[in-house]
Amino acid sequence: MLNRRSCLLAAAAWPAGVTSWTGKTALRYLEAPGHDAFNSFAIGLLGAAIQRAALPCALEGVRYIPMTQGRMELELRQERASLDIMWAMTSQSREQSLCPIRIPLDRGLLGWRVALIRKSDLPRWKTAPNREELARRHAGQGLHWPDIEIMRANDLRVEAAADNRALCEMLIAGRIDYFPRSVLEARDDLNRLGQDQLTIAPGFALHYPAASYAFLSPHHEHWVAPLAKALDALVTNGTLRQRFRRSFQDEIDALCLADRKIITLRNPLLPGGTPLNRTEYWWNPAEA
């Protein structure tokens, strides 16, 4: 089995961005470790944008190896990069180091969060907490996720771990009290990683303005404008929303956000260029 270093060196050995069998520029992304609904959605949507713009490039998966978001950013910036594109929550620092395509692939739903908790703790969460009560409990978030800084800026206690699997294990072990996950991720994590010991806390959700963008390596900055134009066209003609509903509406409906108390947090990491005025880009609770 190839180790982590071997995989990266093998990918980096190719001429930057050229596939050996199609002649098109390869936009290499890190594959997910297993089924990941949002990953599949992003790949399909970006593929549609590439096709619409008639660009001479193609998405190409790189075999999964454990890698934090910070490490992925570093890989995208390398002279002989092993990755060319990633999708993740935006932040000021991320937009400074990479090339963002400022169309929210998630329609802003990474900023709508419900809490994974232990089933044995359900009595403690029976009543929806207020902001002060939540601040006395310990949350968990991923290393290098912007959410850590967002929650700490709102005076919430947060512990970090490498990824969602490690965070679910921390939660099961009692090292944290809750694990906020976006409404696009929560039930999937529960089914894959909950080990029948976790559930979703009733009665409340967190919300802060956030967006998951596709980020390109600085070596591929020239693809930003045509891909942004193509994605914007997919928003305008309704394609993005239709694909989104097909992929995630059941998940959103199951969480009954309209019936939950919403605890609103500020996001000091949100870049000034975030297109909050483009209402068609964002999910609206009225859709629930």
C-alpha cells in the first residue's frame, strides 16, 4: 500500500495540471474517504460548470489520504502541487492564500448547524440552551476549520481534532459535550460514525453567515473567472438549486429547522467580498 508521502510524490511527479490520457488540464482534488454527499454534489456541479464554460480542463480525483484542511491549502500552494482544487468554508486567510470562486456551493448551509450529542445526555439537552448555557459546554470542531475561530470569537468553548471521525470518537468518550455539524453533514455523520451512541440535540440550531467555495491553486488563477461565470449561470437558470434540492432537501426537511430555536453567531472571519447581497445564492429558511 502506498504511504502518504508516496501518494503525494506520485501526484506531484506529473507535469502541473496535465493528464496523461486526455491532454486536458487536470484539476486534481482529494477524494473523500468514503461516501460523502456534499463531495459528490460539488464534483458534479463543478463538472457541469466546466462543461458549460467549455474549458479544456477536467476534475480528477487523487486517492484519499488523511489530510487536514491546512495541509490541503499548503499542497495547493506548492510549486509542484499534488492538488489543484479544494472546496471548503471561506475565511479571510484562506482567500488570501488561494483563489476563491465566490459562488457558495453549499448555498450558505455550512453556517446552519445542529449539535451531535450522546444519547445518554439527552435529558441534559431536553430544553434548548440559550447562548450563556451553551458557553458552559464544550464543543468540538476540526483542526484548521474556520468554525473553531468563529465559535471562540463568540465566547464558546471549543476543542480541536483532526477530522469528523476523531470528533465523534471524542464525543462518545465524553471529552466534549457536543459537535456542531452543518445540516448537510449531521445525519450522514450520525449514520456513519455515531456507533448507535450519538443523536442530534432537539430544539435548537446555530447559525452564522458562511460559504463553502471552490478554491483553486494560485497556479490556476486563470480558471477563476470563467468558472465563476459558469456557476453564476447555473444559479440563474435554476440548475444549482435543482441539484441541491435533489441532493439535500430530505436532510434539511428531517431536521425541522423552522421548529428550532436559532442561536445566531457572528462570523468575524467572513471576507468583505462575500456576495451576501446576491440573495439567489443563499438558502432561505422559508424554503424549509
